[in-house]
Amino acid sequence: MRKPEPRWYALYLGDYPRCPRCGTYRLTKLAARDKIDPMNKGPLNFAQYMWGADLYHCRYCRVQFYDVRKPVAPEAKEKAAAASAVTAAPAGGEPA
């Protein structure tokens, strides 16, 4: 079964920056452009660069892009990881 992929415009409508290629929130903020990894090209990326957006890097796709939104707070990442761990726990009570 094929994994559903987000629509391209959905990546730009959220509260936090997402990778334009894979859609992940796990991004790193770069101080300067890396000459090795590719830069996402397009009019929206250029417009965000002109607005003074931050430079982000996706660790999975190894793509760089600009985004004006602020990244997900570390506390929110920990809460999301804890919530997913709780839902992944086996049903049926106490562990064996």
C-alpha cells in the first residue's frame, strides 16, 4: 500500500516549518548555506529568502530551504514522542 504524501501547499500552511520534499518537522537550522547539499529552488523559497527567513536543513532528504516560521519547540517534540510511546504500549494492562 502506498503511503499518502502531503499536498505541496499543505507544507506551507502549518504553524511550523516542514521539509518541502518529505514533510518532516525534524529540521536543523543553519547559520550559512551548505555548498554540498542541494538548495530547494522555486519562487516561494526565493520570496522567503528575501523576507529574511531562516535557513533550514532536512536531515533525511539533505535539502536546504528558507522558511519564515519558527521551528517546533523542544518541549513539544518531547511531548509528542511521549504521547506516541504511550499509544504504542501494548493493551492489556501491566507489562510481563
